[in-house]
Amino acid sequence: MPASVATRKAVESLREQIRRHNFQYHVLDDPDVPDAEYDRLVWKLEVLEAENPELITSDSPTQRVGAVPVSEFGSVQHAIPMLSLDNAFNEEELRGFHRRVTERLELDLDGDLSYAAEPKLDGVAVSLLYQDGRLMRGATRGDGATGENITHNVRTIDAVPLSLYGQGFPSMLEVRGEVYMPRDGFHAFNEQATKKGDKTFVNPRNAAAGSLRQLDPRLTAERPLDIYVYSVGQVVGGSLPDCHSEILDQLQEWGFRVCPERKRVDGIDGCLAFYEDIGTRRVSLGYDIDGVVYKVDRLAYQRKLGLVSRAPRWAIAHKFPAEEELTVVRDIEFQVGRTGAVTPVARLEPVFVGGVTVSNATLHNMDELHRKDVRIGDTVIVRRAGDVIPEVVKVVADRRPKRTRIVKVPANCPVCGSEVVREEDEAVVRCAGGLFCVAQREEALKHFVSRRAMDIDGLGGKLIEQLVAMDRITSPADLFSLDKDQLIVMERMGEKSADNLLDSIEKSKQTTLSRFLYGLGIREVGEATAGSLAGHYGKLTAIVEADEESLQAVPDVGPIVATRIHQFFGKKYNLEVIQRLIDSGVSWSESDSVPVSRDGALAGKSIVLTGALSGMTRNEAKDRIQAAGGKVTGSVSRKTDFLVAGDKAGSKLTRAQNLGVEVLDEHELQNLLADQ
Ligand code: IVH
């Protein structure tokens, strides 16, 4: 029996609602209904379609994943070639580009020619072809003239509209953009793959490319892919605005995701300011970019400029320094950390990566070293992103020379010669020397004086190393008996800096219990745990005397942490150091330690902060949440109770929404805290 008019209408109305919610969610980043409501609508539509299969259309939101894998990729001729971009690696090259553009357009070099500036996304270029508003074909760029047909895969990306939104679109519209994998999704995907023993991806770009290259769309559908569109190709039977930036606005209205960082800028200064701004925010964008792109905004100018070989004269990519490079491992040595952890470090042929010359990269621990099978002589990929410590990502297998050297765990500490031990269930091996080991002593001191612990300004790593090497200080307590004569003989130490240092040592004596505890460097006791301990007990003596059972009543403290704390205060040496610190005048007022309420408004809740807060600093928010019994963690997972989203919240917000984690704004957080 054919479906009734009422059923047809119901199906149409459901699709309409789902499309609107999709638009709100993917395009505007502003979902208007909870996920559960969205799921209900899709489910209703699925039921109606199952009962009335003749109503199923290929652009129905239920039809993203086709049932059958393709046997091979067909090829696609691009009606208009997909171009590439010329690069500018520095300001001079950018100025050269601007000069050529203004000359050809016969404009004033210092005038304010408008450019559409956008991040250069590091993913895979795709073309999406819409006929009468319906997605007909998705293709890769290929060699620019011929690409591969990946329609079955692009359809599975939720942010790719199957049919366009709104009105007025050309009858044939080809939209181009970059499919990418957001960083959060990439890490989650790799974590899962590692657990299952599956292949992991080296970076989000490879992950996006690999995901689009699946013959079975069900596999692609499981990958967290996203898209930003950045241009149009073929346009027939309709017209578009006459500026690039307005075309992107229009595409957004028709349901495409367009990068929110895009901006129209004027002249070379506008371009440089954009480059600076995006460069400083690069690490927090939530997706990888490798530069920015400037496009002459007016299409009339673009036409006049034309192209050379396969790149337009009207656009250029201004590249950031590469975050990954190839280099050779000269040696693998072992470094000893504050807690005695012996970490393998690769000594590299120096290489310029992430904006600096890198000659050392961490290999994390022995398990990682073995998993990656890094050997002396290997060519490796090193990565340095933002301010993160450079790491060896992987070995380039086909560049392995005939003779390489495999490195084994040393039996003795490379610094103090003590035995190296591996504790059960730990990936880390440790030097058993404790504070006898100069390396551990140095690291413990660096931690003690660090900004978030005792905050002693002017006491850098090099100076600590000198002081330790000369046996001037062996424990933190010795810092407080340093005098000017001892300091002035140190390298690069003048009278003035010696005075300043003594001043800041003196100032640091007035601290908080939580900073003091954190500074002691008890294993497993980070800032949050130190704060919980201080809040719970209020007094140092109470913590020193606490048994393991009592310690476990503190939020954040489990059996392992309780053992570590108990062990630490069980050592006579540690108690002596603490006593000497107190005798030297280190003190805190007891009211500094905000009591942590076990039945506070946020007791036992795990909270993530993201974006900029306006009414309080991050640290204040953290302290107040902890005081209300909550715990602040860095990344969103299923276990997160709330995400507090401030202004310009990025990928964490998206992740929270995807996982169904409750999102609070600053005002709602304030209300919860006020309930105290
Ligand atoms: S425009 C005519 N805009 O860069 C210009 N490309 O080197 C064609 N890309 O294949 C591209 N972000 O994959 C443009 N905002 C952006 C881009 C972008 C990334 C990629 C794209 C293209 C490659 C060109």
C-alpha cells in the first residue's frame, strides 16, 4: 500500500527538522536541541522509512552510510582543475607576492587591497558536486585534473550536507574544501586502535587520508572526520557573490561548514597580523594547520590575475615552520628525572622543526622505545608542535641502514651509578639512588623552586646545576641558607642579580600549604592532589601523621597515591628536610588551605574548563571548584561530569557535546559555586 499523504508529510517534516538541527550543530556550532532529542527524530524517521521503503531518498539523513562497499574507486574528471597554491616561507616572499599582485592590477603597493585570509588546513582536498541542491558526487583532488570518486565516503561525514539548506543555490554547484580529523578525535581513535592492537596513524592528516581511502563506507563512518569548505568550482544555472569572502558566507548559509577563523584583511599589514594571530593560537585550534592562505578577495581581480602552471596568481599559502621533519639518530642516551625515572632520549642530527633547531627528542620510556624500534643510525620523523617537548614519532623503515645499534636499558644509573630497577606494572625504569643521585637532586630542586610550587624567581636550571655541582645545596632546605658571597662567584651572577635572587628566596618563604606540598615532589602528588590534601587536613602535621586509610578519604587520593604519601612522610630524611625548611622560616597561614567540602555542591564531580572566563581567572575557578569538592581535569571524557565553556570554547566543547557531557556556562558555574 502506498504511503498516505499524512505519512509523506511526516517524513518530510522530520527530514526538515533534522536538517535544521544539523545546520545548527555543524555549521553554526550552536546545537539547538539535546542529542537525545535529535536521536529520537532520526529514529522516528527510520521507523517510517522502514515501513514505507518507497519514501526513502538518497538525501535522507538516514542514508549516509550505504550498505555495500565499492570494489574500487572510479575516476572523476574535474570540469575545472583543482589548483594548488604557491608557498611563501617568510615575510620577504610574501611581500614579493603582494608586489606582483599590485603591479599586475596596477594598484598602489601600499594601498589596502583586500585579501580573504584563512587558515591552511592540513587534511585532504575534496570536491563536492550538488545538482539541484543534492549531493551527487564527492571526489579527491588527485592530480588536479582527475581525482577518485569517493562519494560513498564523503556521504558518511555528518558535516557534509546531503542536500542544501535554504534557497537560491545554482542548479549545479561544486564546492571544494578540506576534510580533516580534529585532534581530539585523532587521539581518541589512535588510543582505541592501540588497545585493539590495530594500526595507528602518525598524524591527523594521514588519518583523514586513510579514512577517505576506504572501500567500505561503514569504516569511514566510524572515523571522526570533519570538513571546512574554502572555494567553489563549477557553477551552472545560478550566480554567486563577486567576492571570495562573500561566497564563503553564502556557502555557510546553504549548510556548509566554513572555518570561523577566516577574515577579510587589508594590505600586507593585514595579512601579517592575521599570520601572527593564527600562529599564536595554532596549538589551541583543535585541528592541524600548516599555514594561512591569502586570496585576493575580488573575483574580478582574480580573473585579471589568472594563473601560472597549476597555481593561481591571486592566492598564496604563507607557511608556518613544519612541525615534522626527518633526521638521523646519532645516539640514544638516558636521562634521569626528578623521581629517578630513566628516560631514553634520542640525540639527533640537528634539524629545523617547529620553528627551532632540535637536537634531542624524547623517546618517553623503554616500552615506547621498543614499540617504535628506534635504533642508533635510523632515520626518524621528529615532531615539535607548539611548546611541546620534541618527540620521535616513528622510524622510516626503508631508510634503515645495514648497520644499526639497538639500545638496552642500562643496569646502572648513567649519572650516579646506582642500580636501575623496574617496578612491577610500570613502563618506567628508575634509578634507585634517590637524592644521592645528582640528577634527581637537581630535578627535585628545579621542581621545588618552580612557578607553581615555591615560585622562586631568578633561580634557573643552569644555576641550580652549578650549585649542586659545587655541593652548595643538596636539599631544598639549603636554598634558604645561601648567602651573597656564595652566589656572587657563580657564572653570570652579578651583585644586582645576587641581591634580587636573595630577595625572591626570602619572599618565597611566605607560601601556602598546598604549594609547599606540591613543591616537595611526592610521587603522584600533583597540584590538584596537593590542593585536596591541604584542603582536607588543613595542617601539615595531620598529613604527616595520616595513615593510608585516612588518606584515601581525600578526594583524588586512591590506594597508590595514599601509599606514596605515606611512604614519603615515613622517611626520616624527608621529615628532617621539612623541619629545616620550617626552621628557616617557610610558613603559610592555615586559612590559606580552603577546606574541601566532602558534601560540597561539586563533591566527587569531574570538571573540565575551556575557553576564556570573564569573571574569574582559570586558577580562581580551579580553586573554587576544588573547594566545593570537585576535581578539575584537562581533557573531556565520558567520565567528565561538566564542561564549563567560556568564550571562544573550541574542540573540547564539541567533544563534550558529542559525548553528551553536560555543558555549563560561566554563569551556571557561579550559581553552583554560590550554592556552597
Ligand atoms: S584554496 C586555488 N584554501 O592546500 C586555491 N586551499 O596547496 C586552491 N588547503 O589542495 C586551494 N586550506 O588541499 C585553499 N583555506 C584553504 C586551504 C587550502 C588547505 C589545501 C588544499 C589545496 C592545497 C593547495
